[in-house]
Amino acid sequence: MQVGHTILSDVCSSVVATIRAMASSPDVETGEQIELQSTVDYARHAAEFLSERLATDVVVINVEGICSYADFLVIASGETDRHLDAMATDLVREIRKRGLHAGHREGEGQGGWVLIDFPGFVVHLFSHDTRGYYSLDSLWARGTEVVRLQ
């Protein structure tokens, strides 16, 4: 058991060293240096970006310790299927420019819900009706609200 723990510890140390070595990277479009951020910084940036793209009722919820697949959830509403799809596509590009790649995207806006899985946080984009139906805000009420943008 100790050998497995040592190997895992070595792998984690290697990953941390690689991330620190990449402490800043150039923006793909502008060439300016961008500091890599913590997960909460990425989640906040995603919320602000979505708000700039006219998303409504944008919230970041800290679910560390109560959710097994993410530390933060970003939940936002859009007006139409096309709006949801455009926000999702633009957000993936924006976060990628800052050095973080989406692990998975589910949905195209037509069903009223797009999910984007980033390392450490998940973004849920909903139509207003679908958001009310699934009520993720209530489901994750034990989490701490980090930021809410109208």
C-alpha cells in the first residue's frame, strides 16, 4: 500500500511542478502573458464572461466537500437555444485562451441545457424554464455562494 501511495505522491508532485513551470503562458490571440489561476478564479472568470455575453442570474457555488466531481458550479440562464450554444462555444474558447481545456461538453442548446466540464468546475447553461425545472440552485443549497451576477 505504501508503494502505491509513493507513486501517487510522485505523480502529483510532477503535475504540480509542471503547472508551476507554466505559471504564465501567452494569450493565443494577443500574445500577452496570462497568469494561470486557481479553480475559483477560473469559475469567477467564467461567470463574468457569461454575464458580459448577456447571461442572466449567473451564480458560482462552492461545492467542495459535498460534490464528488467538481469544486465549483457555475450556473447561468440564456434567452434562446442559439444564445445558450453561442455562450457555451465562446466560453470554451475564452477559458482555453487562459490555459484550461474543457474535458467534456454536453448539449447544444436545443434541449435548454448545455453542460461544460472543466477541471475543477462545471458550467451549466440553462433556458429559464429548464433551470426552473431542474432547480440546481436549490439542489446545491448546501454549497456556499461565491458570486452572483444579475
